[in-house]
Amino acid sequence: MEIAGRIGDRLTRATAGLALSRVTFQLGDPVEAAGLAHEARREFAQLPSPRWLAETETWLTELMAKLATAVAASNAAAAGAPAEDESPTTVPGAPRRTRAASAKAAAADTGPLPGIPSFITADSQVRQMLATTLKIAPRSLSILVLGESGTGKELVAEAIHSASERKGPFVPVNCGALPGDLLEAELFGHARGAYTGADRERGGLIEHSHRGTLFLDEIGDMPLKAQARLLRALERGEIRRLGENTPRLVDLRIVAATHRNLLDMVSAGEFRLDLYYRITGFVLKLPPLRERAGDALLLIDHFTRVFTAEQDKDVRLSPDIRQELAHHAWPGNVRQLRNVLHRLVSLGEPGQTIARLPFELEGGAQPRSFSEVLDAEERRRILDALQSHNWNKAKAAIALGSNRTTLIGKMKRLGIDLEAPGARAR
């Protein structure tokens, strides 16, 4: 009966939280509604109630999409706009958006991101998701950041900590860089004599992050034993140093990151399902650089400015080099691109315009879009026709089944010189 009572109490709290989340959203507070929904999901995950858990997951999916829309509208309104031609958003409590505000927001899409000025992106979906994450940061929700190596996960984690208003420090830990026993000692600390070499007591990084943020990078590499201890710390707000029996209370907030699929690891018995639910109060996925249209050129220009200013050296990149770098696949993402630009500027001579790469890039060229493939093929055919007719545009146009005016327009669009190499166009 006692167990049944505890299950009934938890079910009551969870269903009430889900209902309150919906009511709160209708009252115009989508951030609070998201927090309530995440709490309800954690409760349902501990119960034999798959129907309620599925319903909560569905509501969370809808809610986060609406929240992202609300944040985007809020960002547009913050840009400042006249009151005419307003049309309300579909999200309760969200600011009204005008056409003028939309235009200003579009112009600002390549500017610094509020709250994360060093995260450079023009991708509207990424900007909206990051803005939503910073809105949620002041809550006590654990946040999981997904993404390949080099996409900026730690940068985002630091921004979440700054926006959270927590007074303690930001403490980063790379879970994959330490073997299991050493990782536990680093996280939880140890008493004197707890193991060979422990000649004095030492607090762990969890204690050090008290009232701050503990950033667990590559949490998928954490051993199961350490996962169990971390779960207890999250559930009870207490830890035990290695070799001690007395618990110590901690105000713990986790931001975790990984490039691995944690649910696949759960299925393989390599990651605890209960810990997975504890660290996924909110999930943010950072796309790789190759999927962020236009960001490579922005970053190339940004890092060129940074390193030329840092080295007090006037070095430029030719247009061909910029395009070659922009179309690279960048398997190491922003970190790899940054290192390449650092090397280029360091190797360049003052006043030089770099026209060719002095070293090979790791990774292949980025797959081109269908429209880019079509443009490349059209450019090749036009150049072949021009060369076959000694750059006579009228004859080349006839050979291509077109007319001279249309051909000249296509040459301008595709960046083909109107004059033949070494001579004026006829």
C-alpha cells in the first residue's frame, strides 16, 4: 500500500504539472510552461505510464516549436518597429510582429547573437534555438547540447551559465579525457587515504560548481559507475567524497554535451535511461558547419580580421581562396576552420594577397547543392562555346541556342569576364 501510495502521489503531481503547463502557456508564459512540462516528463518517466509519457513528449514537441517562434518574434520586436501593419503571432503572450520589424530582424541575422556575441551564424533556425535556450537558462533545468566536435558546444554552455544568473563558477569537465576512477575522484573529491596517493582530502569539481554550472563535455564517455553516482547527486542534491560516509549538500546545475546518440547507448546498456531523463530537461542540437548555409564565409572573414589584427599584419585572401575554403566540408567544424585561418595569416607576408593554399586541407570538398551543380555546368558550356568561336558572343549564343543579350546576362550572373583573355570582347 505504501508503494502504491507513492506511485499515486507521483502520478498526481505529474498529471497536475502537465495540466498546469498547458494553462500557463495559455496565460502567456511559454518559458514557465516548458519548465513545468519537463518536470512532468521526469515524473512520468519514473512510472509505469507509457501513455502519459507519450502525451507529455508530444506536448513538449509542440511547445518547444511554439516557444522558438515566440522567441523569434520577440527578437524582431526588440529591433524596434512602427505600430502600423501589425499582425499577431499565433503564440499567446508573444509580442506582435510588423513588416518593418521583420525587415530589421532579417538585416540583423548576420550580426552578433544577443547573449552569445562570439557565436557567429546567419542560420535563422540556429539563432532561434540559441535564443530559446538563453530564455530557459535562468531555470534550474538540466540542458543537453548535441553536436559534432568543434561546433561550439562549450561556447553555448558558457553562455547558458552567464544567462542563468547563478552566482557560482562555470566548471568544465571533459568526461572522455580521464579514466573512470580518476574521473570519479575529480568529480566527487576524496578523503585522505581514500586510495594510494591520496595524502590529503580534496573537494571535487561538483562541490566547486556549487551554485554555479557543471559542464560535462562528452558525457557519453562517462563510465556507468560514475553515471550512477552522478544520478544520485542530481536527484538528492548531495554527494559523498570517495572514502567518506557523510553526504555533502550541493546546489547542482548540469549542462552536458555529446556527439554520440545517447538513446542508442541506452539500448546497448552503455548509458543509464534514468540519467538520460535527468540531463534532458532541454535539448539543443547544433548543426555542423557544412549544414549552416553562408556561415563559412562569415567565419572566414571574421577569423581573418581577428588574426591580422592580432599579428598586426595586412594579409588578404583572394576571392578564389575564399570560395575554396567556403566549399570545404570542414569535418572539424569551426575549430578546424579557425586553426586553418590562423595558419594562413601566420604564414602570409605583410601586404600579401594569398592566392593559393600553402598546405592541404584535411577532409574533402563540401557537397554542392543542385543549383550550384547546374550553374557550374552552364558556366562550363558557355566558356566552351566562347572559346570555340574566339569569344564572339553572337556566334557563341547561336551555338548555345540563345541570343547575344541573354548570353551576356548569363555571363554576368556566372562571373564570366565579358572580354576575352588578353583582348577586348567583340
